[in-house]
Amino acid sequence: MKLSRAASRYSKAILSLAVDKNEAAAVNEDMKSILVTVSENKELRNFLVSPIIKDVQKRDGLRQVFKDTGAITMSTFDLLVRNKRADILLDVATSYILRFEEMNKREIATVTTAVEISADLENKVLAKAKELAGKEVTLEKVIDPSILGGFVLRVGDREINASVQNKFGELKRTFATN
């Protein structure tokens, strides 16, 4: 995942402030909420990147949508909007979460499946992810029907692609070369 340099710098500063105020975990929960909300809401993403919408409206809109967040997160909204960087909010949240997990010696593993996985299967995937990472892992589940079946497990820069879509691609390449 390629995040902007600016998002990385903002997230580093936010994490430093949150650690100093002993609120890093609370800000991490805020950032997770921002990540989910902005990712799933196209209108909100368009609102953040629109050059037509005034800064005051963006700030007030963010404060209204995320009214249950803490003071540090509210200050982040103010800072991003004031610096004309509201469009990188999603990247800042993602970068913050990654930095927080790294700080706590945990890694984020992402498992993508075509359908929801059972708790038993989730535990097996989590065990495999811990084995690959060699440290504590937080599992994020993504549902993507386009993989047709199977799963794709990403841990850091490693990936296990056992999806049906990938198998079809391998077959296609095999037939194309023969």
C-alpha cells in the first residue's frame, strides 16, 4: 500500500502527540472508525476532495460525522482542513493505524474471502498469519466476491493467494503458453 509522504508525516506527528498525552489507543480507535466510514462512503470522500466546498464546511462536516471522537482527532480535522489537506484523511488514518500497530509490536494481516468466514476458520487463519509474521497479529477481514472462492492472506509484504480467481489465472497462463 502506497501512502503519501504527507499522510505519513501527519500520522507520525499525531501518534507522537497521542503517546505524549497517553491517548494513543483511543486515537487508534478513532482512526479505525474514520477508515471504515470514509472507505465505505463515496459521498464523504467526494466531500473531502471537492474544491468547491469551503474549509469551514469541511471542518464542520467532519466534526458532525465523527462527533464521538476525542480531542486529538478533532484537532487533526482542524489541522488537515486548515492546511488544505482534508483529501488525505483516509491515508492519514491508515498510516496512523499501521504506525500504532508497529509501535505495539503487532502487524496487521488482511484476509480476503468471497464470503464471511466462520470463527473456527478465522482462528486458523490468524494462527497462520502469526506464524508468517513472527509476532502478534491483528486480523482484518475483507469480503470480495470477485475472488470467487478461497482466500488471499496478506501479512506485511507477504501474500498467500489461494483464491479461485488466481487458480483460473494460472490455468489461463498455462493454456496460453502451451
